[in-house]
Amino acid sequence: MISRRLFVGLTGIGLVIPSSLARAQIRSNPFTLGVASGSPREDSVILWTRLAPDPLQGGGMPAGDVEVRYRVWEDAEMRRLVREDSVLAPEADAHSVHLKLNGLKPGREYWYRFSVGDYESNVGRTRTISRGAKSTKLALASCQNWQSGFFAAYADMAAWAPDCVIHLGDYIYEGGVSTLGTRQVSKPGELQTFQTVRQHNSPEITTLWDYRNRHALYKSDPSLQAAHAASPWIVSMDDHEVDNNWAANVPQDPWAQTQLEFKVRKLAAFKAWYEHMPVERPPTLSGIETSLQMYGTYRFGPAQVHLLDTRQHRSDQVCGSGFPGQETCVDRDDPSRTLLGTEQEEWLTNALKQSDAEFNVLASQIWMAPYRFSPVDEPARANMDAWDGYPAARSRLLETISNGVAKPVVLSGDWHCAAAMTIHADPNNVRSKPIGHEFAGTSISSDCGWMHEMDQLRDVNPHVRHLNARQRGYCRFDVSNLHWTTTYRIVDDPYNPNSVCRTDKELRTHEM
Ligand SMILES: [Fe+2]
């Protein structure tokens, strides 16, 4: 637990230091988007900030690259200074800083701060990993629609200060402006109420300018800034960072744009994502094909996390887009269809086979366990955007993890519904061998408009141990060499930015 003093420090926006130095004609605080760290290794971490005195209008920086000073301390009181230097914030990257801090000690906390001219950022705390650690605490977050709720869950997460936050995407949403206020939806036997509590800053985003301003809008949230300042993050985008349900080079609505137009849009989305995330590598461009290296392995003592990219290399969805479930069709079973792509599938198979960790985590944007969206006397309906839409690829992966991979744990997001599930060797047959567990987080703030259907069909999904589609929040994982404990934290009121959080459910994998 971090102290209240530090928590206040972490959540504060940049402080102005009186000085005659006014460099680069920056006329107001450029540290409006906070600080962040990510991609923690035993000896390194990425430190991030972005200079943006006018964050919702392209940043508001004068032309040219800017030198940013940074200092790193070994203690929260900032007495033991271990690094002091400067790093470039390139204009071409929207004046974002991605500093790889090398030569650190494993399993240690560090505190850092940026400054430029007369301005100083808030203080961030980060932590390197340690392979040999006996325990670790990790948090899981996803799906944070700005409009449909506040981010109080992140304030609770920041106070807990995990070793790392795993974010599985839908960090921003690409849609336009909703009408403020209450909206009611009638479902058989219940009337659901949703609220739009704040508004997006533009119509649907498609250009680099739009994506930058949208990321900046989300990053302006003080609770989100606090969670970034409290812990390092590892991040992998899902669909809404670009376009709903996109797959490789196919947008949600291919009839509404040319493929070239979508590729240009994707490049803008990827570039803005890099500019706002504490990640090491920018997108690469080959001709007009852009790609981001998002998947990778991270070791946190007893847990080896395999962060997956289930969006960029997948075959297009098939059978139709019935929601929340679509009746299946023969195209779904085509063994050539892929979710991870050949290269990532090979990397994952090798990483899992070589792992000596007690727990092997698959951090997947989308649900791996099945969920049946029709009663037993009707043809099966499933979510074609999730692993359910890619059964051959799922079978290949489950075959790998059935063969000697220690304690597989799948983490997932996307569906705005908390669920603790058992994964079986034949995922649709609960009488087949249980081979792992899945913890789907709920959402930070995004609605689950299909919560009625989730509840109604709970009984035809007997592999589901815990289900809550009705509340927003995040997951905590306490992992030791022997035990994995998942705690579902939920916000009391998603429409109150200062809502308290509480524990909804605690589960241990050996008891599931
Ligand atoms: Fe989402």
C-alpha cells in the first residue's frame, strides 16, 4: 500500500517551479497528461510522458524537438538520486517521450519525474521485475469508454499499487459524441438504465489529429493518470483503439471505405497509440502496411505473462455478426483460419514449452472459454469476434497447453462482463479434462448492454464459476509459488468519479 502523501503526489498535475528559464516558448504547463512507465524488465523500464500544454487541440507545442530533463530516485522521499539526464521529445511523435531506462536493479522500486523549462511533471513510481520473486501482485484492466462512466476503479488500483497493470485494450473508443443523460433499454422482465456522464471531443475519429486528441482526452482523467503513475503497465490494444471489430486489414464496415483508406486510418491509430503508451517500439511501415509489435513475454516471479495480440494478425470474422451471439456456420471451422497469425502462434508455442514458471498466463484481449448464447433446444450461437469464432486456432493452443504447461491462467477483457471460468480440453464439453482457468475482467467503465442475455444463459454455461455483467471495475491477482488468488473489485457507482470500490468476489484457482 502506498502512503496517502505519495498518492496525492501521484495524482497531482505538474507543478510550476519559479525560474527565469522559459525554454522553447512553452507558455503553460506541458505535463497535462501525466507520466507513465511500462514494459518492465529485470534491468530496464520505459518511462513515458508527452508535452501537451493544449492537449485537446493537437498538443499546443511550438515547432521543433524539445529536450526534457529527467531524474530517477531509489526512494519515495526523492533523496537518493540515481539518474539525471535529458531525453528528446520529438515533434514527429507529438512531443512524446519514450525513455528506456537501462542498468536498473531487479525487483526494485524507482521514482521519476520529468521537467522542461520552468515546469515539472508529477512523480511516477515504477518497479523492475524479478524472476526469482516468491510472489507478485498484478492488476487487469480493459474497456474504458469515456462517455459511459468515470474511472474511479483506477484510483482504487493506484492505491493498491500493483507490480504491474496488464491492460487488454479498448483504452479509447473511436465513436462520436453521445447525448448526455439517461437512456433506458427494455429487456424481458427488466428495464435497464444507462448514463452518458461526459462526452467525446469529436465525431468518430479517423485521422492522426483525431486519434491524438482522443487519447489526450482519455489521458486527462485524474484516476487514469494516478494508475499510470503508481505502477508500470503492459498494454496490448483491442479493436476500439482503431475501429470496432477490425481484423488485420478489414474494418468493421468495408463497404464504407477503400482498403487504402482503412490502412491510412490504421497507421494514424497505431501512431497515436504509440505516442500515448509506455511502450518501446513505434509502429513500422512497409509500403503502406503498418504493424506494431505488441505481443511478448514478461516474467513476474511465479507468473510468466504471455501478452497476446489477437487483433492485428487474425482472419476476418465469419458466419455473420449477430449480437451478442451468432449462429455458427461451416466457415468457422476452417483450419486455415488464424487468430494469432503463424509467427505469433509459433512464438507462443515455444515460449509456453520453454517456460519454467509456476503459472503461465495468457493475456488475451478476447474470451478464450466459450459462452453459449442460445438455450440447449436451439442451434448454438456464439460470439464470432472471440476465440469462439476461431475454434481450430483455439484447439491448437489448448493442445499445446494440455501437454505439460504448468497451471495455465487466461486473462481476458473485451466483453464488459466479469467471469471466472474453467477451460476444458474440449472447451464445449464440461466432462472433458479441465486444463486451466480464465478470469475475464469486467470493464473499467464501458456498459454491458447484453447483461440480461449473459444472466439468462448462465445455466447453459456450466463451466462459468462466477459471472457479473452488471458492475464495472478491475481484477487484482495475488500470485505466490503455490497459489493464485483473483479478487474482483467493483465500483459502487460508475457514474460518480469518486466512487468507492469494494471486493465483489475472491477466488483461488486450486479451489475452482
Ligand atoms: Fe470494450
